[in-house]
Amino acid sequence: MKEISIGLIGFGTIGSGVAKLLQENRDVLEARVGMSLRLARVADLDVETDRGVKIDRSILTTNADDVLQDPNILIVAELIGGYEPARTFVLTALRNGKHVVTANKALLAEHGAEIFGAAYQAGTQIAFEGAVAGSIPILRSLREALVANRFEKVLAILNGTCNFILTAMDETPGVSFDQVLGEAQNLGYAEADPSLDIEGIDAAHKLVLMLSLTHGIRVPVSRIHVEGITGIDPFDVQMAKEFSYKIKLLAVINDSAQGLEARVHPTMIPRNHPLARVNGVFNGIYLKCDAADEQLFLGRGAGKEPTASAVVGDLVEIARNIAAGCATRVPPAGYPEDRISASGITDIRNVVTNYYLRVQAADSPGVLSKISGVMARHRVSIHSVIQKGRHTSAGVPVVFLTHTAREADVRRAIAEVADLDVVKEPPVIIRIEDETIT
Ligand code: HSE
């Protein structure tokens, strides 16, 4: 049986998961692929810790060059994460003519032009299914199965940590963001330093990768409007419920009349929206395509075995392509490198959507008309309003849902509302994704 030699760099959670899956599912892999995927070398700084996988110790090395310079190794899986030395390893592997598999979304999102360019120059393949939504085969679906479609809208829950926190806040009235974050850390769902997750950066990295597949655009994360979930208040979660919404951290690509929108922020979605059933640490992606219409993908977005599933899937795809003599058959970023544009995202201020606005205001006659007067002057039309609670010196929360409005107008209105003498705190704004209120 033909054999393809693979080298791993990184023998931590994902790397050992990949080694284990290659071993435990060897029979089914060989039967399906008609080749043997042989783990030839595994590099990690720590080769002493027991990773819970049976491995011939002679293939372990602390020197990544033993993988990168081995002429027999055709595919290198980079599974150390982070920027350096991962970037150097990936570039060296590509320049040495090796194909690369990685699940490193931060690296690809921040250094995509350099890395995809190097693969293109070298005539080698780079595969990264595990980088976006873990086990869910969303990249291959966008790139291949749905290639005939224009992607009108992508709404994606791409961060399990945030989804776990927001789900718990929805299910347990009054529980605070900090309480749930602590619980997520105790359960091992959130990192000790969860800032990339809760600030929305991790979801933005994944959105950047999806955008090249859906629209052939590669922009730095700094060009994406990103808001995390740290400011989500239990009161707003409960108000969302009263309006039959759930709050989710969404990565949004919207090909709208205003231009191509790419943004990450907490969003209220109807409780009967397909994404509302994506709870806990699960990821979900909702697509609206011109031909295939609506699609929903749901699955585990992180973790040892789910990510290993995606990585081994990529190893198999490359091995099959090598065997067929066409390793670069499909452009990894979805479009040929010379067709990828470095611009094309519209500014967040051009976005037109619905808004939830909470204003902590004095409870006295004329307050509502003052606030709504400001909103009317900025062309922000009110769909509904609820005042909660009774008169106190701290004021009362007044919640507005708007008809569709332009972000620039909403920002100007809110800045003016915040300055009113009857308003006690900076207003809270959460965008709404609800096609039934226009
Ligand atoms: N930290 C990510 C999450 C998983 O919470 O979803 C890795 O992409």
C-alpha cells in the first residue's frame, strides 16, 4: 500500500489528538484513502510528558528542523499555535516544498498574504479546516460544495467560550458575565487568559479567513469592526428574552445594498432563528446563499478530538491530491491568489440594521419625548419602547427597539442622548438581526 509520511510540529492537546486519531482510525482511513498516513516525526519542546497516545519514541524530537528538513516528509502539520515560531515553521515547510496543515487561525488571519503567497509560489498546499469552527467542515463547504453560490449573508457563532457564557447568562437570570466566565474557566472551557475570546478577536480571526472564501477578500483584522461580550449585562439578556431574542456573539458577513459588511459583535437574534439552537460551547454557521438558499452548520468548534478530526481530514485531502498528482487542485483561500483583493469592506457606519438601545433615564414627565425627539432628528425610528421599574434617584431603564437605521445616525443620536441632563449613564447599544422588523 502506498504510504505518505507526515511530520507533526506540536505534540500538545491537538497534536496528540491527531496522533491518536491516525492510530485509532488507521483501518478506516486506509480503507477509505487506499494509502497509509504514516506519522514519521513528531517535534515538540517537551518530549517527556505522557500524552496518552502510544508512539514509537524514536520519532520524537525536540528539533523542528528534523521535521522541516526531512526529505521523506511530504506534509507538515503545524499545531503549536501562536505567531512565532509557528510562522517561521510554516514558511520554511512551504519553501522546502512540503504541504502544510494548520489550525492556527491567528497566524493565518494576521499573516495570510505572506503564508498563502508562499504556498502559491512553492506550488504547495496549505489546508486549515480546523482553524474555523473546529470540527465543522465549513471551509471545504464554502470552497467546494457551495462554490456555485453567491454568499448573501453569513451569521456565525465561532467562539465556544463566548457562546458558553452567553448561553449560561440566558439560562440563569441575573447571573453576571464575571460569574459565568469564572465557571467556564473552572470547567476548562475558557483559557486562563480569555481576552482573545471574550474581546471578539478570536471570532474576528475566523471571520477574516471565511471572508476570503466567500468573497475573495483578505483584510487584516484591524479592518473589521469587533466588539466582545465583556459589557453584556444580565439585565439586557433578560430584556432580550422579553422581546423573544437571544444574545449571541456573531461574526457577520453581509453583502448588502450598503456594501460588503464584515463585523463581529453581540447580536440579538429571534429565539426561533436557526442559530438560537446553537448553545453552550457549540459553534454554528448560518448561510444565506443565492442558489442553495439557507444552510445551517452546527458542531463542536474546539477541543482535542473535534479539532483532530478536521486536521486529519486535511491530511487526507492533501494525501489524496498528492496521489492524484494535483496537490494544488483547489486554491486554499477559495479564490486563486492573484484574484484575492486586499480591500472591499464597507465602514461599520454604513451598516443598516435594527438596534436595541437601553437608556438609564430620570422617571419624570417629558423624558421619553426628549429622547425620542433626538432619535427622530437623526432619522432613527422607534419600533417599540418599554420602561422597566419604578422611580429611583438612579433613574429607570428605558429600552427602545428601532426600525432599521443607519449606524452613523444611531451613533450620532446616542451621543446626543447621552448628553441629555435626564440621562444617567452611557446608553447600551446591541444590534438586532431580525428580518421581521424592518
Ligand atoms: N478559544 C476558541 C473558542 C477555540 O473558545 O471557541 C479555539 O478556536
